[in-house]
Amino acid sequence: MSEEQHVDLVVLGLGPGGESVATEAAKAGLSVVGVDERLVGGECPYFGCIPSKMMIRAANSLAEAHRVGTLAGAATTSPDFSVVARRIREEATDDWDDTVAVQRLEDAGVTFVRGHGRLAGEGVVEVGGTRYVAKVGVVLNTGTAPAAPPVEGLSGTPYWTNREALQATEAPASLVVVGGGAIGAELAQAFARFGTRVSLVEMAPRILALEEPAASEVVASAFAADGIQVLAGASIRSVAHADGRFTVAVTDADGTDLDLDADRLLVAAGRRPNLHDIGLETVGLDPAARSLETDERMRAGERLWAIGDITGKGAFTHMSMYQAGIAVRDVTGTDGPWASYHAVPRVTYTDPEVGAVGMTEQQARDAGVDVRVGRAPLGESSRGWIHGPGGEGVILLVEDRAAGHLVGATSVGPMGGEVLSMLATAVHAKVPTAVLREQVLAYPTFHRAVSTALADLD
């Protein structure tokens, strides 16, 4: 017979958003149980945002040193991956130990339960032999896990996902990366800058296929300069592993068959939602769904909320945290504002960075928007010219002609994610394009190129 405990709220899944909901709800006076079978804090601090950006920062410092010859004399480098590997282990992840995160939760008044939780009806979660009956309800934040494509021979091989790549203690001599989205692109470039021979295979016609084509072009050019072999529009026929090495049989965009040989294989070809074994069927929801539909208050059902990757609104930590704030307000009976997704920002931390917000040009056209597009090559700006090597990029603006404001923007460049902030504000607040044109922008800055793109709207 299961033990039964009555509480106010159960949070199932303690990634950044779930941890925030549990903490804030407990601070508001609710009795809260937080459940997770994995590390408290989720993917971001242990296998995603934080350690990957540490690796990227280290790799970019090597690339910048290589530019000294053009700008300031001469410099030599001796890459040592163990330095950043140690920093990731000791500073970012506590050797992949969540003791500090658990303590932080408990200090806030949350009861933490380690284990696999499943819904067992409305407002009920079972963990092991205990049933938690939640008077207010349940918040789901179960996240996603790395997915692998159905490629012959792949299953059973010791391929890497982002998790293994970010626990590596040394850079491999050679690496094949499957997937040219944000994760694959970032890690491919980082390892290449530590001296790894990298081949990147992408099924779509271009890398970073969800971004503007102009952004893909700039990054592809940077990858070529880094010596990365990019095979876009390619398919993988099979994978084999023998004697400690991988062979990846590929057919490229021209129909030519190639065999890529490497020490390591990194699969970064998407992620799958952790929805199949959490008892969704007990509350009338489909466990085979790719995402959970939520309303503007993050409600997915009676006494049920969902936040984060599983809502399908963007697999970003900032999205999970945004939705967490909304869920907490609804759970505690506080007024809005409620969810709006017209200005979701995203950044791919390649060099150059790719920052984007809102809709791409094609997405806007597909939505029936009569658009005007403005473009400004960053290298032709004063700051881009001053910056020299590594200063390539582009500002691209998408305007709703009838409404007279931006519905999307892309900022590619050395500080693309930072320049994005002004564009994200413009898209979010629907600032009239005429008002943006009146703004005085400091000279010489990268963001001054936004004025050039505004003048180019056509």
C-alpha cells in the first residue's frame, strides 16, 4: 500500500524553470514537493548553457590570439583542453554533483524527492511508494533529452551527445558532428579551435537552418576559415565503430558517397521531450505528444501546469524561466502579465554570434505578413572595419509594412547576442520603425549598423 502525503504543490522536473517555480511557491507560503530523478538544475548548468559557453569562451580566446598577427604583431598558442575541462568540472558543475542546488531548494522550504515521478490522476504524483496529493496542483517541467536519428549501426556505438562532449577531458584528434543546429555548430567550432579535425554533417540544405539564410552564410564562411568540413544537404547511410574509431558513411548534396573517419562522433540532431513515462494518460493527455499545449497561464489541464521545453515554445533556459514566472503567478493567484511569444529571442554562440528575435523573413511571409526587409553587412560598418579579422556579420530586419514595426530581426557579429537586445525590445514593444529611425546611436558601435539596415528597408 502506498504512503499518501497531502501538500499544496508538486513540481515534477527541476530544471531552471521547475526549480524557480518550486522555490518561489515555497517562499509564497505553499507546501511544495520538488521531484527529479536527475540533477537539480537540469541540462543547462551541467550539460548545456554554462559549460558549453565556458568551452566556447576558451576556444574563442585561441582564435583571437591567432588574429594578433594581422592586428598587433605576433603571438603563438599552445592549446590545452584540460584547462577548460577542469574549469567546467570544478567551477560550473561541481563534478556533476547537485548537492548545492538541492540545499538551495531545501533552504527555500521545498521538500526534495529524488526519483522518477509519474502523474496518477488529477493533482496526484507517485514517486516510488509514495503518493503526493496536491491541493493546488502539479507543475510539469520534465524537459528533453538528446535524440538520435535512426541510422544503421549507430545504436550501440559509444557516440557522444552534448552530455559526453561537455564531460570530455581532452579534445579528440578528429570528430564528426551530426547536426548543424545550435548545439552541433557551437561544439564543432569550439573543438576545431582546440585543434580537432572536424567534419559536420547536416541533412538540411544549410547549417543553422532555422535562422535567416544570411546568418547561415556568415557562419559557414567562418567555419571554412576554421578548417571545418561542412557537408550540408547530406544524408548518413550508416555508422560503424571498430578499434576505437568511427566510420560514418555519408552521401553529400551532389550524390557522392564519402566515408568519414574519426576518433569521436557527436550526435546533435535534435532532442526528444520527456513525456512518454510521466503518466499523462492518467489526466487525459497523450504521452506520445511532441509537446503539451498550454494556455496563456501555462495551464495544461485541471490543476496542471507545464513549462519549459515540453511546451514547444523554444528549448531555451530563458523561456523556461519566463514561463516559470507566469505559472507562479497563476498558482499563487497573482495577476498577469500572461504568456506572449511574438518576441522570443535566441542566440547561437558561434563566432560570430547569431542573435535572432521574432520571425524570420520566410516565417513572416508564410504568416501572410506584407514585409519589408532591411540588411546591413557588419563588415562594411565603421566598427566592423575597425575590428578587422572576426568582424564579419550582418544585421537583418523584418518589418510588417502595414503595421509599421519590426516583427523579426537577426544580428550576426562578434557581439551578435548583445546587439540583439535593442532589436528584441523593438520587436517586443512594437516600436514604430519611424521612431527607431529617429534614435541617435553611438558611433562607432556595432549596433549603429541597425540604422543602416533601417535605411535599407524595402
